[in-house]
Amino acid sequence: MVTVDSLLLFTGLGLSEHKVRENTALSAQLCEAAIQAQQTLGSTIDKATGTLLYGLASQLRDPRRLSFIVSYITSKKIHTESQLSTAFEYVGSHPLDPIDTMDFEQECGVGITVTPEQIEEALEVAINRHWPQVLVERYHFNMGLLMGEAQAVLKWADGKMIKHEVDKQVLHLLGLKMEADLEKKPKLAKAQLEETDQRTTKDVVENGEVAGQTLSLMEQLGEVLKFHKLGENCKTPGYVTTPHTMDLLKQHMEITGGQVRTRFLPEPNRILHIGHAKAINFNFGYSKANNGVCFLHFDHTNPEKEEAKFFTAICNMVAWLGYTPYKGTYASDYFDQLYAWAIELIRRGQAYVCHQRGEELKGHNPLPSPWRDCPVEDSLLLFEAMLKGNISEGEAMLWMKLVMEDGKMDPVAYGVKYTPHHRTGCTWCTYPTYDYMHCLCDSIKHITHSLCTKEFQARCSSYFWLYNALDVYCPVWWEYGHLNLHYVVVFKRKILLAAAGAVWDWDDPRLFMLKALRQWGFPPEAINNFCARVGVTVAQTTMESHLLEACMRDVLNDTAPRAMAVLEPLQVIITNFPAAKSLDIQVPNFPADETKGFHGPFGSIVFIERTDFKKEPEPGHKRLARGQPVGLRHTGYVIELQRAVKGPSGCVESLEVTCRRADAGEKPKAFIHWLSQPLTCEIRLYELFQHKNPEDPADVSGRFLSDLNLASLQVVEGAVDCSVALAKPFDKFQFEQLGYFSIDLDSHQGQLAFNWTVTLKGDPGTV
């Protein structure tokens, strides 16, 4: 809260009361700046100086530099916003004392005076360059363009003086505003916008990149997250510097050679899900777009939950999405170094061994550990006993001395676990925690951009603390939002569906695990395109599934050959078939490119979808019925119902029809798909949850498991075109009028199984 005294102090700077009250969090630093300024300038300070002091207090990240910059403002050596901005950059990149004042003044333009005549000349050049457009658009022209060009030439010019000169010169050249100048600038017509979009898309394709794919996503990353330049970690907000920071950054640049380094670091205790695809694209894509490298790093410090199948599956999924790691690394590669650093933390008084158990730490604000201030020698002996296996599980843990951003005090660094490790066997019985090991492995590999999701934000301060407590290289952490989809649950702690009997394993297509999506028929290109279209968001995002489906259709439309299938086959006998044997007709595999081949015999017996037949015509039903003929797609023939043959149960078992050439009479109301000489097959249809947000109590009163669709898997004994007889697992097809389907791993020759992948465009109720 702003007090009366501080309000008087701030208004003495020439600031308005509203300006002071709009951000009370600045009051302490602004108060200090005001006091220091008034010691030099007296109680009344001009508005221009006050504005600079306000900017100083609101943007300065290192309070140690406040007095230094205030002295330059009060002495008028820094008198423009551009000089102040440069000063911020300089002190941010030079965190160590003392500051080289000569170098600082040279970088900040101290002593350089920009005259009104120079501003006038620079603007005359800018206006002449754009004069034809200015003459046409008049006051609708973007005057900021002129100001920007002048500022680029005269870096230290006062922005207000430039704007004043722009207004003066434009008024002199164009005269007073007319009525047309006061109207809002008209928007581009829709046709013009479409033309512009097409031209932009063409340009992108011609340059070897597809619009909306990985490169544009990586451009978004740098723009939205405002990435630091390589070697300038210390300029990032929140980055904590020490006397060793600049030397460590120099060593870092020598080791990396100025190359971008990222990492994708999954825990090998589960299969990757759709959210991991975003992380894979961010980390591998950003390094690739910047000619860098990306590590595949396994954070495997919990031997109880890790299995070899998860390591293999993760590697396979990264490769499936089209990425190749620079190097595969494991947390266990660095166990010796991590242990040595833990000992160093104890020696520096920054960590201690604690004997408190879990039940003693329950509650909102547990008291500090009674072992927090025990002698360093005692903690060293106890930590060694932990390593040698002389302490039981849960009896003691190594804790770090810090308070995290979420209020958690003294996070655990090491614990005892007597379980053989996947890679190190029984060599170790003391394992590092995620909070300790996660960030230090990034330091060891000299990662330049540690990209992670928002739940790690609360840990950032502890990571910086740990780096600086050990005097090791400190990467910069950048957080982005989780990716979620409606009708989907992806969080690890909530994927209990297999245990609940709802799915059969991690690769069940009803789960949005990447392995499952592959089996479901999702093309990897579609998933990458989806991540690009979602873009970079800092907030958690829950996307509609239709965006992912659109990405799948874009890929499958060009890659999945057409075939015909029926879910409920109904036999149709053509009594006047025009040939003694089957006819060879030309059904294109890809209608848009007939050079890719044809398929399809057409005989006197065909099979149609049972739902395409009604005994009597019904309103809105345009398919086959008495007195209502239909065309058979691709054949050029129309069939007309003569008789419906029923079986012993009273159900229609077959139809007898006659046929005629389509051009020999009235055009039918509809054309239906059909099969001749079909193969029997199994077709699987999936839908796991009933509601859009299964985890939202507003939609689902019970836990999300109560929202499971009891009929989430439907297995249909259908029939398919004989042209797919030699198809292999993961081959994909577009079944006409049904949707896109993929061959399941369970398939074998003579018994094909298809997974339904996605509906046809604009027909969500097809299947």
C-alpha cells in the first residue's frame, strides 16, 4: 500500500498519483530512487527525470545497480529512454563489480548530443523514402515507421522529440486533416486477404517448408518465450549471479562452441503420451531449427518403477516422430559426480542428513528439522553410512537448506532404496531425487535452453540456488503450458485405466499414448503438424480434438489409398448382370492422382452396407428402397430393388435387384459404396470417455473413472475390398464414406483387423 508520505515523495518526481498507485509493488525501489535523486536535485524534480526514475524502478532487475544508474540520471548523463534501456542491458550482462565506467558510458551514449537539426534531417530522408505511400494514405499511413527509421539512425535521440518532428513535418506536407483522414482505415477485403494468404503459403512451400509445421513452431518459441542469446544467460529475468558467473559462462561458450543445446528428458516409468509430443517437438525442433543438438536424457532415479520396455518404447517414439538424438544419456551416467557434489554441499553447510520420517512431516507448515544445524562432520558420516547400506530405507535422507517458491522447505536430495537399478544393478543403494539430479544433469551437459512445462516453475529458484551453491554452470529455464485434449486423460497419476479393466495395456488405442496412437493409425507427421498449429502457450492448454483430426486428414488424404468396406454386409444379387463373369472396373487408389493405380472387380453378387437399405422409402433416406434406385460408385450402373429375401429369423438376408446403365435413365438420388469378392475382417471402433472434460466436476460428478464409456470398444465383423489383402500392420486406408482406418498389429494374412482412426472431413457421425 502506498502511504501518504511516499505518495508525496513520488508526486515530487513529477509523476501522477494514478501512475504511482497503479503498481504498489514498485514502491520500495521507487522510494529509494526518489530519495537518492532528491539528495542531488532537491525536493522538486522535473517530469522527464521522474519518468526515467520510474522506468528505472520498474525494470531494474539487480537492486545493487540502483544508485549507480540514479547518479547518471540525476546528472543528466542518461536522459533518454533508449539510453536507460541500454544501461539495463549493460548492467545485466556485467553482474560483477566493479563496472568499467568508461565502457559503460561509451555503450550508453553518454556525452552524445542529438540536435533538433539532426532529427529533422533524418526524418526528411525517411519521409522521402515513403512519400508515394504517404501521399496516398495521408494520415492513415503508419507514422511509427518513420519514427523507427529515424531512431535507428539516431540511436540516442529522444523519442518525444522525434514524434514532435514527425507531427510537424507531416502537417507541413499534408496540411490539416480532412474529413476522410478522420475515418477509420478500411480493412482489406476478404478476397485480398485470401490472395495474400495464398501468396504467403506459396512462398513458404517454395522455400522448402510446409506452412504451419515445425519451423514456424520454433519461430514461435523464440518469440513468445523471449529466449536469451547464447552466453547471455545472466540477462534473463530471475537469473541469479555470483562472482563466478561470468567465468562459468565463458567456459560454457568454449565447451559448446556457441551451439544451441536442448534435451528431452522423460522418466522411463511410463509410455509417452500426446503431451510429450509437444515437448519432443519443442526440444528437438528448436535445436534443429538453430543448427544445434538435442540430448535424449533418461531421468531414471527410481529403480522400483523403471522397466526396460519403457526405455525402448521412448526411443522408438522419438524416432517415429522423425527425430534423432545427438546422444542418449542417463542420470546414472553421472551418479559419481552427483554424489561428489552432494558431499560438497554438506561441506559448505548447505545440506544435512535428517532422520525425520514421512508421518512427522505431514501438515501445512511442518517445523524445521531438528537436525538442520547439526555439525557438518556428523552429516558427512551419516551420508557415507547411507551409501554403504548401513541405514534402512526411510531412516535418513539428505536434505538441502533452502525454501522453494511454493513454500516447501528443505527439499530432499538423496534417499535410501534397496532395489537393484536397471543400469547400475546393486552398485548404489542411495539415489538422488528429481529435485537434486534434474537440474545438475543439465549443467553437466551444458544445456543452453532447459525447456520444461509449467509445473517446474516452482522449482526454478531451487535450481538456481543449487547451481550457485556448487559454483557450477547455470542454464536458463523456460516454461511452457501443458497440452491436453478434450475427452482425454494424459497425466501419469491418472492413467489407472488398465488397472480398472477399461483398456488392455499402454498401447491400447483408446489411450492417447504415442505408442497407442501409432497403432490407432495416427501419422507422425500429423502429430508434429498438430503441435505446430497449437503453437507456444505459457498457460495450460486444452484443445478441441477436431484440430488434431484435421491434421490427420491433411496427411492421410494424400497418403492413404482408397478402398471400400462395409461394417454390416448385406448381400445383393444382380439378376440381370450384363456379363457372364466379373467386370474389371477402374476404381482409383487416389482420385486426385490416377497414376497411383486402380483396383476393383465388379460381379453379379455385391455387398452393401445394411444401413443403406430400407424396405420402404422414408423421409430423408436417399439410399436403396422399393421404388428408389441407387447408383453403385465407380461402376456406371444403377440398381433397383425387386425382392428382399428373408431368412428363418425374419431378417432380410439378401436382396435381388436389376441394374441399368446410369446414363440410360433418370439420375439416382444417391450413390453408395459396395464390395465384390470381399474379404472378411475385424473392424474396431473406439471411444473411451462420454464427456468432453472427464476430469471436470461440473461435467462429471464422480472421479474420471466414472465417466468411462462401457461400450468404448466395439468390434464389428465386417468386409473389405480384396485389394487390401496383402496389407501390413500400420498400413492406412480411406474406406469410402466411412473414414480412415489402419491395420492393427493383431492382423495376419487371411484375418485382417482394422482400427478406426478418424472420420471423413465434415462427417463426424459417419462411423
